[in-house]
Amino acid sequence: MSHNADKQYITKSNLDDYLKEVAKEFRKRNGKVPAEIIIIGGGSVLINYGFRDSTLDIDAIIHASGAMKDAINLVGDRYDLPNNWLNSDFMKTSSYSDTLIEVSKYYRTFSNVVQIRTVDAEYLIAMKLKSGRKYKNDFSDIVGILREHEENKSPITLDDIIKAVEKLYSSWESLPEDSRDFIYDIMKDKKYMEVFTKIREEELQNKAIMIDFDEKYPNTLKESNLADILKTLKEKRK
């Protein structure tokens, strides 16, 4: 787990500035050859919704030459952003799907060469259900997305989410059982405003537990064991 506690946060108000700088640096190195960045996760939440204040890194699918990595690193150093602040590491995790490219939507183009796309609504929820990380923003983000769509009179239904999961990951049963139970319960009660803060506080507590464990036992945590380790640590604290 990377903590990056002393680094600059990426916010809704500065994200476009950083992307614009990346595009400018990329064009300097690569000319007018186009590139595409599909932003998912926390970055996509920042772009499409209003309930998240910030994120430490941006998960993305990056279609570009090697010059893009140089541009990203240069901008990161210039603005004191976390290491790997814009990366495609999530493509190695279970939440990645080739279909994300198909369901992404256009956001903006910078420097006439770098097109930015995002993933939102039921597809973003599907990704966060697939990740199901209780020490990140996954579950609070789901509630926030559902709440904003409800408030904007464009509600997302359970059927929408199930279809999105099936489109990205073939079957509903491919989700972790905890994720399926969570979405059933949250959409049955629809008390999004009431539970958002509670879920977020629990996520922050879980994150603190995992950071403490990671400092004591470095290089132990992996995607395959995170959930089990967190469950064990929480049971020991009771």
C-alpha cells in the first residue's frame, strides 16, 4: 500500500489543469499523434459527481506512446503529486474489463491530441462492486453515485447495475458475495444520505488498520489476501 501522506491531492478543481499539462508535455515529445486516456475510479468520480473532494491517484486505461509516461512523470514532479499519480495499474486487477473502452464516454480533448474519456453511472458502480475494497472509497462512492442520480431524477436501478456487471464481467455471480449483499441492502432501503457518512467513516478506519499492518509487515498485502487480512485484524480488535 502506498501512503503518500505528504503529497498534493488531486481535486475536482485541479484535475483538468494537470491533464492539460500532461497533454502539453506529451505533444512536445510526440507531436500531433493522438492519444487516449480513459479515466475510471476516483478520477471518474471527481469528473462526473460532486460528493468526492479528492483522490491521491488516477486509475486509467492509457492508449499512447512511451512519451506519455515521461509527460505524466514530469507533471507529477512539477506539482508534487504522488508517485504514479496517473497510472494503468488497475488493468492488472479483477476490476478491469476490455469492455470498459466500449462503455466509456467522451469528456474533453487537450492540446488537440489527448482525448479524455470517463466511465460513470452503473458501469462505475459495477467496477467498484467488483473491487469491493472496504478500506478504500468503493462502497461510499457507490452510495454517493446512487444518491446523486436519485437527486437528479435519473435514478439507477438494480437491473441497470446487474446488466452493467454482466456486460463487463460476464455474470452477476462473478462479484464478491459481500458486494452483492451490499448493493441488495443499500438499494432496498435507499437511505443513501443516512448511510454515506457511516460507510465512509468505516472505510477510513479500515484504511488506518491496513496502513498500520503494512508498516509492520511490508510487502505482505496483495489483492488476493487484503480482504481476509482486514477481516482477521478487525476481529482481533473486537
